Amino acid sequence: MTERQYLVGVDIGGTKIEAVLLDSSHAVVASHRVPARRGGDNVVADVVGLVREVAGERLGDVARVGMGTPGRVDSATGRIANVVNLDIDTLDLGPLVSERLGGVPVHVDNDVNAAAVGAARVLCGDDTAGTVVFLNFGTGLAAGVLVDGVLQHGYSGAAGEVGHVPVDPNRFDCPCGQQGCLETVCSGASVARLWPTADGRPPMPDLIGKARSGDADARRVLAMVTHAIGDTLQIVAQSVDPRLIIIGGGMAKTGAPLLEVILDELHGRETSCPFLKGLELGARLRLVPADAPLGAIGAAYAA
Amino acid sequence: MTERQYLVGVDIGGTKIEAVLLDSSHAVVASHRVPARRGGDNVVADVVGLVREVAGERLGDVARVGMGTPGRVDSATGRIANVVNLDIDTLDLGPLVSERLGGVPVHVDNDVNAAAVGAARVLCGDDTAGTVVFLNFGTGLAAGVLVDGVLQHGYSGAAGEVGHVPVDPNRFDCPCGQQGCLETVCSGASVARLWPTADGRPPMPDLIGKARSGDADARRVLAMVTHAIGDTLQIVAQSVDPRLIIIGGGMAKTGAPLLEVILDELHGRETSCPFLKGLELGARLRLVPADAPLGAIGAAYAA
């Protein structure tokens, strides 16, 4: 009997579900995605189908299946709750998927946590020593803090919850009940609200393009957004002081122009402050690679 | 030949130098302090004298001497620099003390770091598991982050430098070159500037007392200070999420009234935000014990 040597990772999102198969050297040897369907029964069926699809004949050699999902996650039991985008109130996702796959061990984690693990692995390989922070500029804003490759949850599960530090000078109301939370200005959803675009075009590239062409409104909004990003970066750098800060989430799809406006913001701050300049934050920034299945890869590692 | 089983810790301050002797169970078995004298030669002589004083006949059984000092510290070489309060430009403190004590191994560390280690030891004993943050409200504001009892310096030595996160709404100029650094409002020196007192009385107890008796100016200034403390606590809690946050530094000598106004600030913030309330930050706050020689104890442990 041979050792089970494959890992499967599944990233469950509001619009798609994606799976990867990793071999014993942790290379991605197969991947597949399907549109997400709402409802717990559909999610379980789609996840099981995807695992069978990417594993194929090697299904019997799969050691573990990891899943990353939005909503509240209890990793100890595999139960998820409050996944609004998928119409899930509560679902015993882990046990149901394991049962349908003949008892293979499964692990369920938060989707941002899984993306953080995946991004660090893809960017750093096996060189996981030290502290790496993944900043998820998605619908909200949250950080995943990894120490020596291991995700830190903190004493109360609040490690990395920088999106709800209420220090932004615009003092916008946040659904959390505070005012001025950083995510009211520099999350993907906030940029979409501050800079609405026609026909579903992503707002951040449009905002940066218009600001560069001299549009005064765009410059004003972009300055608000990059200021909040700058505060977020200083908070991360001057608390946990990581060797790398990885910019991820939907907003990262903006690509190089996003990195450029962040570096401009940092440069402006550094001009007046030798202490900040000495931290060399710009050299520690990385953008996640476009279109890599980071969430699925991270879910496999987290398993 | 018996094992050398004693540790000596020395806390070098701008007004006094204090030493403790720890036995093999890490109990303080002797302590002594002298007024600080300026100049490198005096500092070396005073440290050596204090070590001889606390060790007495057990000097030959001292395994290591640790020192905590202000200024810039190179722990690898034992050299210190820019200790303005003691008129020291550069001084090979570690090698000189070691030589005068017959070659006993010495270790030199930053005074805030030493106080952080000492405070965590005194408050937690040997139960050092998890993350503990020491907030030093001294001349400046900085945090010491301990993980499993070990001080974290971070990638660039900036771990815990929350005093220079520039998010305070008063936007005061900071000597570091930024505006709105948290330490421009909630450090000991800042409170002394915002609320000057006659005849050298400490400003924070006076400020709290006047605010409680209804003085409008005192209420306004106290609100600024506790707001900055609240932001500092949220930054710490929502980045590293420690199990304990220890309030130290000169401002901590205010005692229970300081803890009360901080809890009031947190309570106000929690009223509108279930997320923040769920973090139960108030239950994680501790004040350093009054007059315990934390810096000297921490220096001994750090050695």
C-alpha cells in the first residue's frame, strides 16, 4: 500500500468554486473551476464534484482535502455559518464533504486565511521563515499574519483585523458601528462606492487612470484611498514589522498601477520622516500574481 | 565546582540606576539603587559598584549580568550611543563592565525592551505562553511585543513602534517629521506639554482629578489623551491580538485612575460596536505594579 501523497484545495467564493490538486512536491498538477450555485446542497455537490474532477484516477491517493470559505468558520468541526452570498445559514460542510468522499480527512478554513497561506507559498516558496502579512483588499479589508508559514489567529481571533481600526480622517460610518474604519475607504467595496463606474468596470483602474489624466474628483478620491492604504501599511509595519507585505484581494487585480500609487503615497510620507524612510516599506511590498489560484492552493496547505 | 546560579539585572535610567540579584528560582534576593551620575566613566563605575553591592559574597556565583539602557543599543557588541540624559555619545558599556567584573558575560538591551520582559515576568510568572504586549507610556510611546516570553524585534527593528503611527486627529507636529503620531498626544512628555502643572507635580493624576471635578479644559485634554490611548489599544489588539496588554512607563504611576479612564474610553467605543465589545479588551489590560524594579528584573532575564 502506497502513501497517500496528494492534497486537494478548494476555494469557495461567491461567484465561483475552484479546486487544485497538489502532488507530493506541492506542485499544482491539476485545477478546475465551476460557477458557484447557491444553497448548501449545491455547494456540497459542487465541491465533491470538483475534488473528483481534479483528482481523477488519483482520488484514492488524496491524503487530505482543504477548503476555504467566506462566512464564519469553525475549523474544529468543519461547520460554516452566515455565508450570505451562497444562501447558507449553517452547513456541516466538512463532515458532509468527507462522507461523500469515502471518509477522506477534510479541513475548513476562512477564505482570507487560505488566500494568505497560498499567496505566501506562491511568492516565498519554502522560504517561510519570519513574518509575512497578506493584506486582503476585498469586499472588506483584513490582514492574514503568517509567522514561519503558520497563520496567526491571535488570542481572540482578531489578529490582522486592521480594517476596523477607526482612524480614517473621513469618519465614514462603518456597518460595524464605528466611524472611520480603514475599510470604509480602502476596501474594494468602498472604492466601488466612492468611485462608481458604469457597466460593471472595476473602479480602481478607472480611478487611477482618471486621476492620472488630471480629473480633480478622481485625484481627490484616489488621495483618500491611498492615504488609508498608507495608514494600514504603517499600522502593520509598526506593530508586527513583517519582512513582506503582500497586497491581495480583488483590488490587487488592478496590477502594477495599484503598486505605483501605493509607492507614491509611501514616498510622500517618507520625504518628511527619516524613521519611516528607514523602514523601506516599498521594498517589502508584493502584489499577488494575477489569476493564480491562491485560495485553493492555500486551502490545500492549510489542510 | 558549583554551577554559577545567580543573575544580576541593572536598569540604567536618567535619574537613577537600579540593580537586582535573582537566584536560581528567579526570585529577587537583593536590590539596590543609586542616583545616576552623568558621563560614561561614572556610569560604568556605578554599574560595577551596584553589581558588587547586590551580589556581595555571591559575586563568584553570578552567571550573567544584564543591563537595560536608554539610547541606541547594539546588543551584539554591548556598545551604546546617544544617551542624551547621561551625556554619553558612545560607550562600550558591555565590554567595560565585563572586564571590571573579571570577565563575567554581560548583555545590554534597550530599557523599554527590558521593562517589557520584566513586566511580563512579574505579572505572568512562568506562564509566558502566547503574546503579551507592554505599552510604555514614557517620554515617548512604544510597545514591546513578547511571544512565548521572547521579545520580538521584527524584520527591521520596528515591531511595536506604534507611537509613530500618524493617525491622531489633532495632527500635532512630531519631531520624527510626521504629523499626528500617537505619541504626540498620549506619551508622558505629551501629557506634560498639554497639561502643564506647577512645582513638578505629575500631570496625569492632576488632569484626571480636575476633569472629574468638572473642569472643562481638563475634560477636553483628557478626552484627547484617552482617545489616542484607545486608538493605540485597538491598533495593538487588531494587529497582534495579545492575551494581555500591560500599561507601563512613567504614566502608569498614575495607578488605578489611569486604568479607569482607559476603561471608560473603551466602554464608550464598545457601546456602538459589537465587534469591539467581543474583543473584551478591558479584561486584558493590566497596570504594572507600582515601584517594582521591572527594568532591572527584565534586564536579568534578557541576559
